[in-house]
Amino acid sequence: MVGQSPLDPGESRTAVLLEPFVHQVGGHMSMMKYDEHTVCKPLVSQELSFYESLPLAMRQFTPQYKGIVSVHLKKDNLGNLTLIAGPSLQTESCGRLDNAIGDSSVTIWHKCKWAAGTSSEHTLVKWSHTQLTKTFKDSCPGKMLLRTDLQYRTDSLLEDANGNQPERNSYNPWGLHCHRQHLNRMSSKHNENKLHQFLLLENVVSKYSYPCILDLKMGTRQHGDDASEEKKARHIKKCEQSTSASLGVRICGMQVYQADTGHFLCKDKYYGRKLSPEGFRQTLRQFLCNGNHLRTDLLEPIILRLKALLSVIRKQSSYRFYSSSLLIIYDGQEHKENATPLDNHLHFQKTNCTTSHGTNHSRVDVRMIDFAHTTFKGSKCNHTTYDGPDHGYIFGLENLIKILQNISEGK
């Protein structure tokens, strides 16, 4: 597949700020914003192989693959970490890339100051207020969502054993958490001359003013064929202790815009792992609630898109989408005819949102992401060849559709 340049060929090749992707709600690998319509992530050969041979029927359900860019790490004398991207690499594995990328030298940089903490778990990250303010203004035009204080401790991201965590965040901290960890790993494992290849992918939430995102880990099995026995056992245990085993799907992250507060409500993967099947259903309902009412106008278009995906997955023989995720996305900014006035003073309750019926369907999207452990017949990274479709993934999709249909019917 031909890589496409995210930059217009006519634009000057100036330095590009590689920012943390503020709408990353799940995963452990840092996703970064390259430009308004493009994100990038560290290249994994198995994922690249998937995008290169992507079946035509699946393209509407995956981000567009845009090419590859090479990046190396620099650290200045103050300890600031800087990512610099050079010309995109043309290799046999990635196919012919667009000349506009291949001939250009693009600098990607981002600085992050590290403040000493009492332990590695309490390392404090200080982000540039101006840069992040701009990022959120660009990502969420309109009402300002960003706190003045842009500092957080990693332990504040996790709920305690009783589920106590402030639910309303002015921003979703998960992407910043992943970005900090990724820069730390790169800095400790590699010297500055080490070149890293990054995949350039479509930013699937760029068209939304207030992107509400649900990240679902799909299937009853999460470990890849290449997993060690220790990793395999760890993933099997996670599946058995979560809704992955019972429903074939578990929540890995969520952000939903709350119209009554002007903030995003955020949940992370640790929250999702603890949910019972009933808790999963209630959280799915919570994802469709904007703080004032349940967005019933979204149910039919989401269900239709999931059914279309189910039909495609059933036809993909030999594919196994181990550890991949499914994103459900919609805009938290409603059409006026669907909106409930704020002066109704209806406040957010976990499961008690009132119902609002709309005549027009809001824009929704459903996308598969994260294919580092996906295998299929003919893959360069294939370890095992399977017959028939991915029944664990299908099981999860069928249950997801059934739960959404029950919510639609008021059950």
C-alpha cells in the first residue's frame, strides 16, 4: 500500500511539534499527534504487515495507513527530551512511500521536563502550558476544557480498591501518562543515534468537536502467538477475571463529554478490568449519557455499524485479532434539535440519565485499532495458520450488539 504524506506537497517543511495525543483513552504504547489529521505510533512489523495487506472490506473499519517516518531521541543539557523525525524510510517491508514524505526532512520535537519525585511511581511531569492549551483548543474548539495546573502524579490515574477516583477530569490524563512512560523507555534503552520507525495513521477523531471515545478490548483471548509462557499466563488470567471471558469484550478506556459540567468523564483500563457483566452494561450506558440525558439517537447508528463490521469479520478466514481494540466514537456536541436545555438542572447519575429522543442520527464511527498481534494466512510475521473466522472476536461483537439493543429497548 502506498504511504501518503500527511503534509501538503506545497507546504514548507518546517518543524512539526509532536504532541501527546490528548484523546488517547487506552493502550500502553504512546500515540502522538503528527498533524491535525494524522497520529503516529512506534512501528511493529506485524501491524505494518496487516495494514499492507488489509482486505478491501475492512478498510472502512480501520484507520487509513499513511506511511512511515523515522524518529530519533535527543536530550539537551537540561534533561529535556526531544523527538526528531528525519526523512521517511523506504524499505522492502513498507513498500513504496509517497515522494512527498520520502524526499522531505521533517523535524518533530517535543520537550518534557522531569521533576524529581519520591519514587518512580511519583515522578511528576511538567508540560508546557502554552503547548497543551493550544492542543486542547485545537482538539476541542469552544469551551475551555483544560485545567490551569497541568501537573499530575501517575498514581492519581488509578482508582483504589474501592473504586475511589475523581471522575470528572478537565482532560484525559491517560495519553500523557503513556507519553511520559514511552519517552522514559526510549531514553533508558536507546542512545540518541538510534533510529525508530513510526507508523503514520489517520486521526479518526479529528472531525469531532468533543470526541466521546470508548476503547474496547475484543475477543476471548488477548495474547499473541509469540507470547512467552509467562505473558500468556498473565493475559489468560486477565481474561478470566474480567468480562473478556464471559462477554468476549472488556473496557480498556473511555472518555465522554459531560454537557452539564463542560468536562470529560474518564475511565481507564484498570476500571474496566474490575467490571462484572452487569457493570459493563451500566458503563456502556454511561458512555451514552452526556450528564443530562441518555443519547438514544446514537444507538441505532452504532448498532448498524457494529452489525456491518460483524458481517465483514465473519468473512475473514484465518484472521485472529489478538489484543486488538475497537473504538466507538461520537461527538459530544449535539445537534440543536436533540439537545436538552441545561436549565432543566438534570445532573449526571451513573445509571439514571433521563432519555432524550432525537429525530436525526448523530455522526458515529466504529474503528478497529492495534494490530501488533494480529495474524493471518500469508502474513510475513505469521506464526500459526488458523482456519475460519475469529470466533472470539465475533462472540464479543454479538454480545456488544445485544447489550446495546437491550439499552435501546429500555431493558
